[in-house]
Amino acid sequence: MRIFYASETSPNPIFSSNLWRNNLYLPLVDLGHEVVEFDYDLRETFRNVDPSMPTQRAFISRNRPLVTKELLRQLKAAHATKPIDLFFSYFYDACIFPETIDEIRAMGIKTVNWYCNGSYQLHLVSEISPHYDWCLVPEKFRLDDYRTLGARPIYCQEAANPNIYRPFDLKQEFDVTFVGQAYGERPGYIHYLLAQGIDVQVWGYGWEKYASGVANRGLQAARVGRKLLTREGWLIAGRRLNRLFNDRAREVQPLISATVLPPEIIRGLLSDEEMVQMYSRSKINLGFSSCGSTHHTGERILQVRLRDFEVPMSGGFYMVEYMEELEEFYRIGQEIVCYHGPEDLADKIRYFLKHETEREKIRRAGHERCLRDHTWQKRLAAALQEIA
């Protein structure tokens, strides 16, 4: 099959990554397809995808016609050289006009859009989705919502490319780590674990602001002041704050609005390869299932994430918040470990740090399961077969 592929290299252009190119483009090539890649810098386009924000709306108004024009030019040139069978994109409404997708289909080219934030940002693709022949959707609970839009969704869960995500023969030098952006409940969870005396380290975009003291009002009220600059002083303050929350609040909504983290646990950004290596360097790799800031709303949304496959595929021991859909992909407790709230997470971390043999058995089983069932090559092959 000859495929015209259009996407930014990363889901978040704020930082440099080849995440989607590694997980979508390369597996399509591995499957034996002839893939023509849209030659266009989409970083600014992907930084401005929300028309509800005035500055982004103005950018979209200027930029959308430019992207559309160049896309059509390149696609028509490729199609004239040798027929294109499939247009495969990771696009937002902000990227392209719906009528352009109709024009591509009128050329006899099938169209499919991959999108992975429909759990809480479906509105960002609601305009273009009905115009594609198919939409690949990893959020099972959003399939009917796509149909309501008039789109044709195909359930296609995320996965990991084993040629990129693989074990490294490295010393397990960290007890507990998390690699990812700082938002939502994540800082609150890390705050809680540290207050329990658990040695956890974080890498990723946005964590530095939690060491700045900007959000320090609550802790200042506790009069911990400069003691927060030391781990011991911070742990004392954390325990005091934890007593302010009842058990239910800790289980359901652990985010602490005044979260401040000790700067020594915040380790900066990692390259793609360094991230994969970190999964091997860690005894326990954390995952979080909640989406964005939905824990502040009446509907806390949980979602299967890319990391749920990246970590086990990389040979890492993985611990993530439980959601029912995960049981379709793993034997919980045998291939990955799930937790229910911060107290359960802390208890399970302590247990598995002490039980290395059991931890190693689960780690190996998770890796084997991913290699067998959860590669992007298998996911995309199945989706293309359904399309056919």
C-alpha cells in the first residue's frame, strides 16, 4: 500500500521528541508499506490547536490555509507520480479544512486520522473527524461520541514499537521514578509519596515550577520556610499537610494545591533514548491514569496511555492506577501492578521494593506480553485490515 503520512513528530511540540514518528510512521514502514511523509514543520501548528484561546484562534486563522495548501500540493504531486492509496494523519481541526479531506477522498484516496486525546479534548477534532473515512480511536468509551459527530471510529488502542522501546542492560539505580509532564494529580501524588519517606525521582517538562516556591502559600502557612529546602524539613511539612486531608480526599483527589517538591528530586528533561533507558534504570516505574485536570470536575476521566505499553515493552517494572480497560491488555498483578489511590500506591511500592524476586517475575512477564500482543506493528496491521 502507498501511504501519504502527515503528523508532527511528537504529541507535544514544547519539547523535542520523535515519539509519534517512532510509533506510527516507522511501524507503517516495517509493515512493508511505501510511506510518503509530509515534508512540513508542524511544530507551531501543534502549539496552537485550541480556537477557544484568542491568540491561538488568530494563529489558526492565518496558518490553517497555509498548511492545507502545502499538504494538497505535496499529496497531488506524490499521487501523480504513483497513486496514493491511503492518507494517514495525526491532525487537529486547526491543521486542515474539512473540505480538504473531502477533496482528498474525491481523488480516490482513502483517509484515516489517528488521535489520542479524545478522552477530554474531542472538541479539538470534532470538525474534521466526520470527513475522514475512518478515525482510529484508542479511547473505547468515546466511540459512540465519534459516531454522534457523524464519524466512523475504529477502536485502536495504543502500543509500543519494540525497535525503539527495548530493555537496556543497566544497573537499577533508582527506587521509584516517573518520566512525564507535571500536571493534574501527578505533583500531588509525588508530594504524597515523598511525605511517606519513599525515594521518588521525576523527569519531564514542567516539574521545575514545583520547586520554585510559586505555589508555596499553604506551606508558608505551616511556617516551614527555609526548612523546605532540605529533604528532612520538607518531609515534616508534607506530613503536616497530609493530616489536613481526610482519608477520602487522599484516595480520590490527592492533588495538593500548595504542592512544593524538593529540587533535588526534579531531574530535568530526557531524550527519547534516555527515557527508554530510564525504564531499565528504575526498580519501579510509575504511571498515572487520570486525564488533564478532570479530577477538578465532577467527571474524573481515566485513560489507557502510551506509557502503559512503553514501560513494559522497555522491560521496566510498571505500576499504574487501576482502570478496568487495562484488564483487556494485561493480567493485573502478574504482568503489571495497579494501585487504587495514593495510600495503596505507597503500600505497594514498599512491598515490591522488598520483594525483588516477585518484582522481577512481573517485569519479565509484562515485557513478554508486550512483545507478543502490544506492538504498533500489530495494532496498525489490525486496523488496516479492518479498513480493507
